[in-house]
Amino acid sequence: MNFPYDRFLAQAAPLSQEQRVWTPEDGPMPALYLGHGAPPLLDDDLWMSQLFGWMQEMPKPKAVLIVSAHWEHAPLSISGTAAGTPLVYDFGGFERRFYEMTYPTPDASELGRKVAALLPDGEDLHEHRSRGLDHGAWVPLKVMLPLADVPVVQLSLPTQDPAKLLDLGRRLAPLREEGVLVVGSGFMTHGLPFLRRSDFTPGNPPPGWSKDFDEWAADALGRGDVDTLAAYASKAPGMPYAHPTVDHYIPLFVTMGAAAQPDTPVETTIEGYFLGLSKRSFQVR
């Protein structure tokens, strides 16, 4: 059977193969926050075209460091850096083919060492050698870099404190000057328990709580207002429905911390909704 991702790959693979690789003359790579989607992202032609088109607008990174909503772990840790570390299939109820997908990235031990060197003296970075990328990482990366030809390391979310995550992003920022793409992977709204049957019908408007939160976030992001974004619990409309847990929201603080100036307005790259949830994604320079 010819699935949407198969058709996408046939068209995208040659373009990714020809994509120019980053050089120092390009300046720092951007830092991204993206809506990573669940496995059905790989059946969504529009979303795949948006993610891939975004990646094609920049040089191919030398490596990718990605923080996913699906790995909250302290102390700070990284995934296995060996080539071809098996993926984590951290989802349920989907077709068997999604559990058979692979993404055999190259050895990323050099990137692991660089991340460790950016931590404060005395703070160890633990490598979970058997832990591969979870779906918050490999699902979007199969679209953005479909050849799996770039080293990737996943970094855990060690806290839910926006200030500490901003500081983590600041520590990671120097990697951008070496061609590393820093990615926060989440979802701008993620109120899965509160979706209605009608939200699964294409063309229907999103739930009010999802739309209100997304518009609030878009306004704050457009002004580079980090303080307002950090005060989401008390200031954001649509709470707690938009984020009954905040794991899909807080990766954006790592992204904004990695910006040259954290209070710089972001460049929104993807808007719209998927099953009523905001897939707003952006980049900072």
C-alpha cells in the first residue's frame, strides 16, 4: 500500500540529498520550536510539506539537539549517542507500521561531548545509552531530515521552571554557531482529554480554549514577551484545558533561551490546527 509518507519520501529524499550543508559563513543556525505531532503526522500531506519546506529554507545542520515533551528527566540527560540507537515507540493504539519505522542516525558522540562541555563545572551529563529518540523527536525529523544523515541527540527536560529552561537554552546557544540545530519539540495546545468528536472533523473550528490560548501565545511571541509567556498559569486564557500538563508547552523556553536575545520577536513558520490543537511553530535567530 502506498501511504502518504511513502509518497512524501519519494519526492523529499532527492531534495534532502542535495541540500547544502551548513558552513560557518552561514552564521548561527536558528533555534526552533515545533509541534511534533503523533505518528499520524506521517499521514498528513499538508503538515509534512510545511515541516519539510521549513527545513529546506535553511542549510542542512551539522547536527541536531532536540528537547522533546516526552522525556522529562532530572538530572539532565541525553539519549544514546551511538549510531543507529533503536527508537522509542512511546505511543499506543496506532497501526503496526508506525512501530516498525526506523530512523538510523549517525554517531553523535561528538555532539554529546559538546553538550557536556557547556554545563556548569561539577554538573554531570548522564547518557542513557540504550535510550533512542522518542516520537517527539523522530516523527518530525523523519519529515525534516528524511535521510537520517545528520547526528541527533535528545536532551531531557530536567524541570518545568521557565526561568531554568531559559537558562538551559542560553547554555546551549553556542552550539548554533557550530551548525547545530537546537529544537524544542512540543505542541502549542495539547488538551487531548477535552477534545470533542466534532474536533476530528476537517474544517470544523478549533475549541475555544485552544484558539484563545494560541492567540494569546502568538501575541506574546510576536512581542518577544518572555515574562508573559512564563506566567502562562495565571495569564493565559484557555487554561488548564489547553495544557492539562505543561510538558508540550515548556520546550519553547529552551528555544527562546537559545536565541541571541531571548526577548526578540519570533518568526512564526507554521500556523493552524490539527484535530483542534494548535500546531503553531516558530524560529528564533
